[in-house]
Amino acid sequence: IFNKCKHAVPGEPVKKDENSRRGNWGNQIEFVLTSVGYAVGLGNVWRFPYLCYRNGGGAFMLPYFIMLVFCGIPLFFLELSFGQFASQGCLGVWKISPMFKGVGYGMMVVSTYIGIYYNVVICIAFYYFFLSMTKLLPWTYCNNPWNTPDCSGVVGNNFSVFVLKATSLKFTLSLSLSLSLSLFLRHYVLNISDGIGTFGEVRLPILGCLAVSWFVVFLCLIRGVKSSGKVVYFTATFPYVVLTILFIRGITLDGAINGIKYYLTPQWEKVLDAKVWGDAASQIFYSLGCAWGGLITMASYNKFHNNCFRDSIIISITNCATSVYAGFVIFSILGFMAHNLNVPVSEVADHGPGLAFVAYPEALTLLPISPLWSLLFFFMLILLGLGTQFCLLETLVTAIVDEIGTDWIIRNKTVVTLSVAIVGFLLGVPLTTQAGIYWLLLMDNYAASFSLVIISCIMCICVMYVYGHRNYFRDVEMMLGFPPPLFFKVCWRFISPVIISFILIFTVIQYKPITYNDYVYPGWSLAIGFSMALSSVVCIPIYALYKISRSPGATFRERLKFACRAHPKWGPALQEHRTGRYAPMASEDTVEARPLKEKEELKEELKVEEKEKEKETERKDEISLTIQGSNGSTNTHNNPNPSA
């Protein structure tokens, strides 16, 4: 009753979705926070700081922000405007040029791979979170069954820091910042087997945490963007609170300043190294989540006239600023570790899971009330992962629902969400075995590498050159009320595709077979990795050939031209927004209400349609005469009384 009365106040506008069939975000803050949660993930914390120190410290910021301006923000704006204009997911938007729908299927394949292994990383964070619910963190000492005789603990019996000898510990290993923590992860949490082909047993605690992780994702998406839009108020903001707490604590530690200096001190000679620019471009591209399909999907739930240009700049800058901020948090702690180990910062710096599940937990054991800080930190990791996982699952669900498009599937979208979550859980089970870490790293290195670059490049070519840049610029102007700035027009047509091509070439040149510590992956596993990478790309030519073969035309050229032509249903989803060249052409009367240029275009189109109708009528008359001449009577459908 209260809700009904609340909306019955005279003069108060009733808030409802613009697109009642698909739904919209509750407000624009929900979209921005969701997109920030999608873009800001685990890679911002455990990859960017490592790349920064490896590529010249503060000098790396120059190519990083140049790539952000010329590649990151333009591509982000392109995908947001693409999804928002059509109000469709990563499959439905390809009505712009049906032959390229395989790009959408490629995005779905990539999102599937990432969603499978990304949730396994989240479930490990869940496991650490549950293990932190104790008075004493289990990795603090070396008197545990999983420890080896040469174990060196983080904290001694008198709660003083052990000084590890650099000669007794190889810091080049990815999980060896602290031997006690490394053993805890390898032998207790993962119980790693001796190779990728030796699956061993399923790690039941990890399996249980994986089930919890998928269940949480499903609950948050149970009502689609209506429920996830409310959850992100917490999941997208709380990580910044924890980062700030860790930063304040980190800079008060001995040696923290040395770590921050190492992080920021520029080595300008490295700016001339092509590898530095390649790393900067790759980090921008992968960090923003371009070509995953998530940006298109999230933008499709915006209202048609939302200012996605403003949103793209805000979200992109927030993502990159978070990466830089996380670097301060990490290197203050690494500086403290290097100070206590009496070694250079470069020898303790690491990246990836080793940084999140070894270096950070070690620092947390040195804080007062360490279990509390451990709970907060791993809760932050969980939230960072879930923010990305929400969008990955919603991308798949939206694509399926939009493609089928029936009223039943729209009403029962929750069933689709549950089905996708169950399938994702089952596909993730092999990654919870003793060989799971090998498969996780294989998927991370191959499933979403050069395939994303190819997908993004083809998307730019399709929109700018097949559909036509002038057409797309007019679409954006119709949606936003102003044309894209000249800078973005130039980037979309020339600069961004060139940078994407550079990233692809750089990725191929820098390729090295994957290894894990001292373990070298066998050839058959690398073949599986390349198969995963190609499985998303191969969707593009296969669907293109299928579409061409099903298109009308006497020659291959005619079929190709028809397959590339925009579908009649391409354009704004709602009839009220289909104005100008997207307006339905009913009669001459409707033409008079249009602008002068559109009048002439529509009149010509109407004339062509009238001529086609006349020809069709003549053709029907000829057929009718032929039937009369041969059978002596007309068709019974045309004459309800045959005897007459």
C-alpha cells in the first residue's frame, strides 16, 4: 500500500523503464558502477604494477596514457555507443552487417572461457577468506603437515620477522616470495600434481568454494541488471576502501618509500624500447575489457539518449587511475619485504596469482589483528572478481535471450541465467583438480590473447568501412544529440585500428611457450591452447561463408553485397526513436513532415516501392491468365464460388 501511495502523489513522475521489454538500468550511476566493476578487475592489482616497474617505472606512464587516449577511450566509446544505439547484446548488434555476426559469436566464446577460469580464481580467494576466520592465520608458522624441512616462516615464535637468506631461496619462482606461503598454496590449497595430464583428485574445498562463487553470481543476477545494478553500489566501491586502508598501513612500514621510489622512478631510456609500448597497448586493451562483449551488453540496457561519451571517459580514466593507485599499495609492501630480506626490490617483485596469494598474505601477517586484515583483503579480491564475473555471465545470458527473442524466454530469463551458471560450474570442475592450476594458466594465456585483438580489429573495420563511417557518425549524432568529436572520428577510422594491428604483431613476436615455475608444458597441451584461441576467431569466417551462401543473388558478388548490407531491423529498438532515415515509410503524407533532404530520399524510395508493387501486380495478372487459359477456371482462393 505504501508503494502504491508513494507513486500516487500528484505531479510526481512515475519512474518506469524506457524499454519495457528488455528493461533498463535503474539509474545511470548503476551503469557506471557496473562498468567500473567490469573493467577494474584482478589484473589492475596484480599485473599493472609489475608491468610498470619492469618497463621503466614512471617512464611507463607516458606510453600507458598515450595508448589510453588514442586506443583505450576511443574503443571503449565505440563499443558503448554500438550497444546503446541498437539496445541489443553482442549478437543482436550485428544487424548492422549480418555477415559479421560471427564476431558476436566469437565474443561469446571468449566470455565463456574467461568466465570459467575467472570464477576459479575467485573461489580460491573465497577459500582464503574462509581460512582467515581464525585467531591465527594458518600460513604464519612452519609447524604444519604441508611444510617441508627447509620452510622459513613469515613470523617467528617471538613474533619477529625472519630474515630469509637470498642464497637459500630462488626469488625467480612465481610463487616464492615467502617459502611458508608458497608451500601453503602449492601443497595445502592446490595440492599441485606433477603435470597437466595428471588430474589427480578433485580438491573438495576448492570445489565447494566454486559452487559458492557461482551461487553468489547467480543470486546477484537473478533479476538481471535490476538486481546486479543494486549490488554494484557495494561491490564496485568497497575495494577502494580496502586499498586505501592497505595504502595507509603500507606507507608506514620500514622500506616502503624505497618500494614506491622503485615504482615511480623513471628510466627514460626504456621509452625508446618497442616492447614497452607493446606492453602499454596490451595492458590498456585487456584491462578495459574491449572485445569481450561485456561493454556492448551493459550499454544495451542504457536509455537511448544517455550520454555514453561522457561515461566512456569517466570509466576509462577510473580504471587506469585504479591501476596506478594499486601500484602504490603493492610497492609499499614490496619495499618493506625487500628491506627485511636485505635484497633489491626487483628480486621480490612478482605478478599474477603469486602476488595475490603469497606476497599480500605475507604482509597481512605482519599487521596487528592480522586475521581481520586478511578477511578484508580477500573480500576485496572477491569483489573485484565478482564485478567482472557479473558482466561475463550477463553477456552470455543477454545474447541468448536476445537471439531467441520470444516472450517466454524474456519472461523466464532467470531460468537461462541459472542454466548458464550450472554449465559454467560443471565446466570449471576440472580446474579444481590437482592439475587445475596448469589448466587455469593455459586458458588465461591462450583463450583470451590474440583472439581478442583480431575480434576488435574486425569490429572496427566492419563499423567504419563496411557499414560506413558517415552512417555511424549520423547514428551517434541522432542518439547523443551531437556528432562524435573529430578526434574520435580519426581514431575510429585510422589510429585505433593501426594500434590494434600493432598489438597483434607485438603479441605474435613476443610469443613464448607457457611455463609454470620450472614446469614446461607438453606440446599437446599447447595445441589445446591454440585450439581455444582459434575457436573464437574461426567463428567469424565460418558464419560469413554461411551467411553468403544463404543470401539471394545470382553471383558471389551480389550475395556478398547483400550479406554486408544492414538488416532492415537495424537501428533503435523502440519505434519512438526510429526517426529520420529509420522512420517507417508509410505514404506520401508522412514524407511531408520530414526535413527537406529526407523528403527527397523518401520520395525516391516510395517511387521505387510503387514501381515494384506495379510489376508484382502485373506478374500476378499474367500468372492468373495463364491458369485460366490452361484450366478453364480461376483459382478457388480468388473465387469463393467455384461453380459461378
